[in-house]
Amino acid sequence: MDPYNLPYNLRDALLCLSFLIGAGAGIMAITRQHRTTGILMLAGFLMLAIDPIIEVIIFRVLWMNYAGENYDIFNWAYVCISTPATIIGLGCLTAAIFTAIRTKTTNVDNSPIEIPNS
């Protein structure tokens, strides 16, 4: 392994690990009866995990085995895959936050308090 690539590989591994831990939190939310929030969290973190996975596949595997002259195709492929995945992932996480907030505020019992006659 090239020592110059070590920080990039470590960064990608830590990012992917943290996103997969977040997906695990989404699974925990699903099992604790917060189905919509959990599904949105799971989808959001899995979409965010696509970026480091695609970066490793494109730049560490495909780029190293490519013998052609035009390397721009790898840059374009990375951008065209990772940008929509990141935007969709952030949208899912934002929606998960709003559904979690909404479920907390709608579970409040709004019935009037009855005072017993004394």
C-alpha cells in the first residue's frame, strides 16, 4: 500500500463505518416502533455510505487497472454517482428528523383536565 494513500483509505473506511453505524441506528428505530423515522434513517445513511464505497471502487480499483489515456471518465462517474446519493441521503435524514419531531409533538394528549368536584 502506498503511504500517500493511507490517509484517504483510512478516511473512507471511517466514513463508511460511521454511516453503517447510523444505518444500524435506523434499524434500532424500526424495531422500537418508530417505523417511518427508522426507514428514513436507514435509507439516508445507506445513501451516504455510497460515496466512500464508490470512491474506493472507482479510484482504488478501476483507476489502477485502467490502461487508457482518458481518466476524466472516472471523475465524471464518481461525481454523477456520489452527488445524487449524497443529496438524497441528506434529504432522507432531514425528513427523518422532521418525522421524529412531529411524532414527539403529536403524541401529547390534548384532552382537558377534569377537576373532581369537592
